[in-house]
Amino acid sequence: MHGLQSEAAAAGKSLRIHVERFNPALRLYERLGFRQIDDRGVYLFMEWRGDNSQPPTPNSQRESLGPSG
């Protein structure tokens, strides 16, 4: 687990990001545990949950950390 992920897990929050569909970094985010929650054409919206026990809920209202949260 990395810096922001550790902080989010400790706070019981999720992280959300958006990435362009064809950005090679998409594979990195998937390896870090981010899962797609929305598809908005060019952008895929992704969420990482500290518990990862339940699938992410699209467009959920949970609080998130990070610039796109």
C-alpha cells in the first residue's frame, strides 16, 4: 500500500481518480487496486477502497481523498 492509500485506509475513506482510456498508466492503477466505477467517453473514473471487500458503487456519494474526489 502506498502513501495516500495508507492514509485513506486509516481514515476509512476511498480514493477516486480519472484517467484517459488509452493512457498506459491505467494498468498501473489497476495493479494498485483501483477499479472502474464509471465510463465517460474519453475518461474512466476509478475508485480504490481500503477494504476492497465489496465492489465499488458507481457514482456513490462516499467521501474521497485526492484531487478528483
